[in-house]
Amino acid sequence: MLKEKSSAGKKIRVLVVSTTFPRWEGDSGPAPFVFDLAKNLVSSFEVIVLAPHYPGASVHEAWNGMEIFRFRYLPENWEFLGDGQGLQNHFRKSLKAKIALVAFFIGEFIAGVRLLSRRRVDAVNSHWLVPSGLIFAILSRIWGLRHISTVHSADYFLLSRIPLGKFLIRMIVNWSEAIISVNSRMAEEIKRLSKDARVLVMPMGFEPDKFQKIDNDEVKKLKRELGREDERFILFVGKLSEKKGIHHLISAMKLLEKEFPWLKLLIIGEGGLRTKLEEQAENLGLAGRIKFLGAIPHQRIALYYHLAELVVVPSIPDKYGETEGMPVVVLEALASNKPVVGTIFCSAPEELKRSGGFIELGEVNPQAIARAIIKVINQRGEMDFSRVNQYSWEQVSGFYAEVISGG
């Protein structure tokens, strides 16, 4: 049973803090999963969101039942870190980004102090261990608030390899009421660092209706826009970064060229590797078989899932050893009744692997990806797509509500 009232008899007020959050309605840049979680928590709590400001975004607004504050940290033309490309990716690119990140950290800390000083807050759910998890573990301890920190992936891998990083992980864990990890692998590693920690596992969710109730006429129209009637498609959805392993998928398309001349690859997403990946496709003579579609509004992505034969999530460790948390793409594809070819680095839940819809690769290279694609297209076995519904936002937000309420 949820404890929906605070000790003062009022509805519990939750502060959700994230460095990745939509900047405006229909934003196709930052991934929307924290927004979706916060939106679904509104039925149980009063929800306030703190996120970074971005040029053109409102500093303070009410949206989908939430009150949203966006903190300023530099003059507006320097506030580029909230574009959805990830703080670590920006940090690796330029000196400007490194300077901006220092200001970002300070700006988020000051905004947190001001917000907690002026508004009643009963619990905090921070996303990513740094900077938000660290900042609000400290501030929640000072204000005596329940702090629940969600670990996604990049945050954990950053802290696990820098000096004093493991000390900071233990501090955040020990100063939090609970840690929610998006996959079991990171949860076990955190438990080894802090044996008394309360570490729970729950991936981000999805909206079943968005992927299961589709206008078939719209899908047919999209197919006509993309190519000939006899063409069929493989789909990739995600940020164009090293750990996504897209270069292996592009090379696999070359291996499939003779057997499946009608097969095309659709790549949805933006990122720093786009130019390099386009050059790879061009050099392999695949420019006509691979379409880079860029960022697509999230409300339209479901049409692409239903258009595809299958979805490939070729995740790998990047040169820093960082891997995926648990790509929501896996859930969205399975919810669309589409098989997924993924790797061990996707960290998909075991029950989804057992469903037959998720084909896990034991090795990550173009040959293994090509073999799996051939198997799915030619010999599709029995697949149970219903298990994915346990990760609907209704279920995931209910889990969060119980944890936030002290359950």
C-alpha cells in the first residue's frame, strides 16, 4: 500500500533530478525516459523536476502535471550540455565542454540549495550518480530527505575508473535510502562495493499502447516514402556513439548484400559518429542500402518498428570500457512484436531472453550479427512478446512509487 501522504498530512512531494530531459514539447533530442517516469509518478505524488536549461527552453513551467525548473549555469549560448548527447560525450570533445561542466556542476548545486530552501520536498529521485546523485545525496542528507538514486550506466563506469570514484560511489550509496540500477550486472557490482546497500533492479519503461496500437495505413504510407514495395528493413534506434556498435552492423550489411539484395538498414539517431559512419557506408558501397534518418520525434518511432523485419542493438564496450545500461529500444521493439538481435552488453533482463524474442549474440562482430539476422529472417522461431509488458510505465512507475514512499 502506498504511503501517499507525508508526515504533515499532505501529498508526498517528490523532486526528480536529471541532466537529460526534454527541452520542450515534441523534443526529439534528449531521451524522454526520465520525463516519462516523472509524468507517470504524478498520479501518486506532487512532482517537481530539476533539469538543465537550454537555449529556447523555459526556465520554469508546468507541464503534464509536473512543475519543471531548469537551472542556469552559463550565458545562454554556452548552455549546450542539455542537448541529449550526454555529459561524458561532451566532456571528451572539447575544452569548452570541460569548462561548461564545471559551471554545470556548480549551477546544479546552487539550484538544488535554492529549491530545497524555498519549497517543501519529501523525497528526491536523482538520475545518474554524477553529478545529480552526488549533489543530492549531500543535499538530501543536510535536509533530512529520502534520496533514491537511479544508476544508468555512463555514471557508474565513469566513477568506477577515476581516482576516488569508488569512494564516491560508496558515499552516494550510503547516503541514499535506495539505489535503483537499470540492470542486474551493475547492481551486483555496487553491492560488492557497499555490502549494506539497498540496491534494486528496474529498467526504464515504455508505453505499450504507443507500440501496440498502430495505424497500419500510416505504416504503409511510411513504407512508400522510404522505398519500393519489395524492400524490407532492419532498424537501429539510438545515439550514434561508439558503445552502440553501429559500425559492426554496417559491416554486417555488406555480408548480407548478396543473400538479401532487397534488405535495407534504417538508422534513427544522432551523435558524434554520424559522419564517420556515413563514410563507412559509402566506402563499402552501401550508401543506397543504408538510410541515416537522424533524430525522429519519439511519437513517430513506433511506425518504424512496425515497418521493420527486426531490430538490431549491437552494443559493445567503448574504448573506456563503458557499456549500455539497458536500452529501452529493446522493450519498444519487443512491444511492437519485432524480434531483437542484441549482444550480451545490452544487459537485457533474463525473462526477455527466455521469451525467444531476444536473440543474444555470444560474440560481437559483423559475421555474428549477419548470421543472427539470416536466422531471424529465414527461420523465425516461436516468440513470446507478452513478457515485455511487465516493464510498462504503469508497472515501472508503480515500483518507483513504492520505493519513494518507503516501501
